[in-house]
Amino acid sequence: MAKPDLYEVLGVSRDASERDIKKAYKRMAMKYHPDRTKGDKDLELKFKEVKTAYEVLMDPQKRAAYDQYGHAAFEQGQGGFGGGGGAGAADFADIFGDVFGDIFGGGGGRRGRAQAARGSDLRYNLELSLEEAVRGKEVDLKIPKLAECEDCDGSGAREGSSAETCSHCHGSGHIQMRQGFFAVQQPCPHCRGRGKVIKDPCRTCHGEGRVERTKTLNVKIPAGVDTGDRIRLNGEGEAGEMGAPAGDLYVQVHVREHPIFKRDGNNLYCEVPLSFTHAALGGDIQVPTLEGKVKLKIPAETQTGKLFRLRGKGVRSVRTGAVGDLICKVVIETPVNLSDEQRDLLRQLDESMGTGDEAAHYRPKEKGFFDGVKRFFDDLRG
């Protein structure tokens, strides 16, 4: 009797993905499982065919051999497609294990033995000044965490003894609960899902393999870090369970606001107040940088908002090494607390500039603005 085509058994094409094969298997297995077919031998046989097809097509090597040679690839060797066990509750548990494993990331069915959990990652929030972030710094961090117990080397067992395989779950870490049609996997309550039990626990950690401890770490903060940057220290998180690998420590950087400079990427920005006399006549001024003061030449008739770029006076990138610039924005400062004499001088200056078109020679932006306003209202009336 000719054996059925495995792709046809699952109802998928020959180029079907693993996801398509898995979905088809779940659907077919639910349909033909003996718990639903009430002892129908033909349907029980169909269920075995579905299970066989799934086991072959989900194994890349077996699938490649089947695609090239068909059933002949498995007629010799260890039992071919025959055998494979009956259609018991374990098969049905595999189906639900795959379904819930896809959603929650858990293990199900015959997925192997339990493993001790990796230690948790930790985060430390580090606040720096702008100068410290730009230049880099070494800091000592005190990190409270669960560390590996030195007396038992993290095993949880007293010296001279060791953890034993759990007799309830036989080391799998989970047990199967069955109620009628459903079979559900749960963590083994006896070993708490670890697969092993400690009968003679360490007196220091009481069988946990970890103890609370504060560790001081010397951390080098590289130059150029900024708010939001994160430094990972491998293995400096909490210790894992029963000797499992430790987690990592993440140092989260936050840079405090600076009274003078604002940072944007690798560039620094600052506002430079300037008297209107200095702005009108021009001249040299001293402006601050993170390395000290530098001279900046202000041309005559400089307007407020004018930007001056000082190249290479910004921040060196922690990633590329490129150095940003310092951008200085001029802000013209109106004088305050004037004496009567000073007010008279300003009035004389203003009168010397004239009015109307004559004044526009000295204040072109003012005339342009009011001419624009006049045109706007003329257009509204027109």
C-alpha cells in the first residue's frame, strides 16, 4: 500500500514555512486526536500520520532527505516512520506546549530539562555635570545586589554535598496536570521548577546560592557621554540561581543642566549678551568655553540673534571621535537704570538719525517692517 505524501497529510505546500507546518499540525491534531474521535481506529491512524508528518517536516535534515528521496529515505535504519509511540496525552500536551510557547515564550511538551535562571539585570542612575560628561570620569559605585554565596560557590548545597534530581518531576522542572480533554503543564511545586532539590542546604545562603551584598565597582565613564547613554558591565548584575550566569549592570547616564551651555549632539550653544554700543561699533569680546575663555571678534553693526561658530570647541563624540563646535548667539542688551544725562544723550542720538526715509538709512529693518504692515492693511481694505 502506497504511503501518503507528508505535505498532503498536513495540507501544506512543499515550500511551506515551519510556522505554516506548525499551524497545520495543531489544526489537524486537534481534529483527529483520540480524545475527540472516541476510539475510531481509522481516525486514530490518521492522527498517527499527522504526527509522523509533523516530526519529519519540522526536522530540517529529515525534511531535506524526504524531499530528495521520499519515503525511501526512511525505510532503513531505526524503524522508519513506524513506531513513534501511541497517541497518548503527552502528544496532546505537545500541541498546547507549542501554542502557549509561541505566545508567552515558555517551554512545553518534550522540551528538555529545566535550567537554573540567569541572574537579573540591574540599573544604576548616574548623574554627571556637563564638564564631567565631556571630559570623562572614573567613579566608584556602590551596588546592593544578590551575589553568589562564597561558601557554596552558588550551588546552594552545603560543602561536601550537592543538589539531587527532583523525584517528582524527574529533573524536568514541571509536571503535567490532566483534566478530561485538557493537559496542562505547571512548574513542579516540589523543586519550584528547578529540576533539582537541595536536601542539605548551605547554612550561609539557606540553599538559595545567593546572598545580599553591596559591591563597590570602579567604573570609567568615557568622555563625550550624554543623557540617555547607557554603559553595560557584563556579569555585574545579580547572581543567577544555583550557579547560573549573573545578569548585567547598566549604568544610565543623566547630565545636569549647565548655567551657560546647552548641548545638542556634539555641539554646544551659549548666549552672549552684548551692549548695543559694542554691537554697533564692533570690537573684540571674551566668550567662555569648557576649556577657558577665548577671544571673539564682533563686526560693526552686528544684529541681535547673530550666530558665531567656534570650531572644535564643542564635545568629542564618544562613538566617532569627531569634535563638535561652540555656537555663540549674540543678544543685544538694552541698557537699564539710565541717568537723566544718559537719557538726553540717547535722545540726541535718536534725533541725529532723523525721521522717515532719512531714519531708514540707519534702521532699515524698522522701515521694512512698518512698510510691510502698511501693505498688509491696504490689501485688506482693497
